[in-house]
Amino acid sequence: MKEVSVVSQVVTPSPIREMFNRAMGMEGVVSFTVGEPDFLTPDHIVEAAVAALRRGEHKYTPNAGILPLRQAIARRTSETHRLEYDPAEEIIVTAGGIEALLLAMMTILNPGDEVILSDPSWTNYSRQALICSAAPRFVQVDAAHNFLFAPEALEAAITEKTKAVVINSPANPTGGIAGREALERLAGIIMRHDLWVISDEVYRELVYDGNEAFSMAMLPGMRERTVVVNSFSKTYAMTGWRVGYALGPACIIGNMVKLQENVAACVNSAAQYGALAALEGPREPVDRMVRAYGRRRQMILDGFASIPGLACYTPQGAFYAFVDISATGMKAGAFAMDLLEKARVIVVPGHAFGDASDKYVRLSFATSEENILEGIARIRKYMQER
Ligand SMILES: Cc1ncc(COP(=O)(O)O)c(C=O)c1O
């Protein structure tokens, strides 16, 4: 039998899966692993999708997505980013943010090109780069810079093969947000080296303490070299619906639409009508979920403040707590395994997000307040007894 492709072999399963497998079959485990809202999708969205099915929206849609949804995305982005995008040529609806990211990389990257990612960053970026036969190049980021690239470090990582930089704000796994001034410093470098930016903004609306996420696309000269990726998954508790989108210059989006024709053809039609209702309907359900995440975040921060030896970075957005465990003297993988075995708590070891992030573990606080209280109590006891 001939071997399967190189691409299918170099793309390895995420280490997050390993933790799940270990925990399977264990009784009474408190899990902080899952990066998805524990809320149900708001009713008006569900009803809009059901109504679409009932009135016969059963066919393929345009590859770029239904026009009313692209128009609603344009209107919303005009409010949030103060940028105008043409629904006909500059917006594509995708199967979640993840497909938008992959199509963007497939459009931008040639085999052998390099794409710059932060360490830590969301596990899937590097694998998507590998699917494109491109090379992920990691730049270590730290809490002092809100886990955004330090300008000198970014510039030092750029080679003649570098084609793009991925910026994720608010970030998974850290909850860090990139402010306008920090992005301005990076934009100068990016323009000087003529790079593309993939700006992953899927957590844009989940922000705390009055923080606001800024977008690279909003800076002068950057809209034309930035692909903005967003999603309905996190904001509207719609992970299973698989609807996301990208906005960018027509030369990029047009090619993404061409690729889409050969990948998924289009996003599920009823789900697109649900997404349309999400944008056009009341904001109250989103505000309610954000307030709930805000309370849980505070519980996590208060909890870790009372546990000597563990330092939790204050997340400004998303729903993740990134905890520095270096005072324990353990690597993240060993710490996570030990915590699971002795305290029955699952966290994600930092090496899932990059080799240099081995001194951190990630906890998702998209889980109930009871789980958070119980989990924190167990972690505290574990730390006292170790
Ligand atoms: C940083 C980041 N980007 C993109 C996604 C993709 O989400 P979806 O494909 O559900 O929109 C996720 C999901 O966890 C994420 O954490």
C-alpha cells in the first residue's frame, strides 16, 4: 500500500485530546478544558433557523454565503470597526472561524512560506499552516506585553520567506488584548516588510473591565493587507452551528470564495439564517452571557489570588485563565497529569500552545460557577498537600 500524504502525517492531534483521553472513565472530574460556551444558543436564533427550514431554505447558497447575512456582517463591522466592506466582494461566510482561517492561509501561503505565530497561540494555527505546506514560525510572547508580539521580537523573526502574521485578540489561550498603540508599533514593521495579517477576532465581543478590542484592520494602511476573521461560535453560543466569516480585500476574499466552492460549497443554509438573526436580533442575550463570564472570571482571579505558588494572568477578554506554574518547579504536562490524578481537575498544559509555554496551564471559565468553586478548592488543596 502506498503511504498517506506527508501533510496528513505532519499534522498531529492536539495535546488537549491527550488530557481528555486520560480523564475518560475517571469519576467526578472537574474540567476546565473546553473552550466553548456552556450556554444554549439564544431562542430567537434557533427560531429563525427553524423558520428558514420550514419555509424551504433547503438548497445550496452562494459560495460566499447568503447576501443578507453578508450585508448584516458589513453593517455590524461598520459599527464595530468603523470600516466599510463590500458584501459582494469583500466578505465570505465560512464553516466557523476555523474554516475562514484555513481558507485565508490557503489563499496567502505557498509551500515553503513562513507564517509568524505567537507562542503561546491557539493550537490550530500551526497545523493549518502545515496543511498549506508552509512553516509556522513561533515568536515567544509574555505577560508584560499582554502576550502580544514585542516589536523587536517580531522583526527578528521575519525572513525573506515570511508572508503573514497571525494576530489573535482577545487571545486564546491567554485572554490578552492588543491595544491600539501596541498594534501601531507592529503595523509599521508589517508594512515595511510587506506582510499580510490574519486578524483572528472570534473573541472580540467577550471583553471585561470596559476593555475594547482594537483591530489591526482599523489602522491606516492596514485594511488592505488584513484578513479579519470572526465567528458566531463564541459570541452567540453557536459552536455547533459552524458559522464564521472573513472580511478583507477583494483579491483575498475572491480567492477564498473560489476555494470554498471546492471545500464545503457553502455553509449550512439554515445556520446562515440563524446567524442573520443573531446579528439583527436583541443584544441582551450576549450581554447576559458576557456578564456571566465576567463573574466567573472574577471567581477564578479571586481563587488563584488565594493560592500561593500559582500566578494567574488577568484575562482582559475571551474566557480563559492562563496560570503560571513555574513556582512549582514542574513542567506543565507533569503538573496537569498530577493535578488530574490527585485532585481530579483537568486543565490544558501550556505546551499545547507552543513549546515555550510549558510553564503555564490554561483553564477555560466557560463552565458553571459551581464547577469553578469546586475546581479552585481542589487546586488549593492540591497545592497545600504537594
Ligand atoms: C482563537 C480561536 N480562533 C478560532 C476559533 C474557531 O472557532 P469556530 O470555528 O468555532 O468559529 C477558536 C475556537 O476555539 C479559537 O479559540
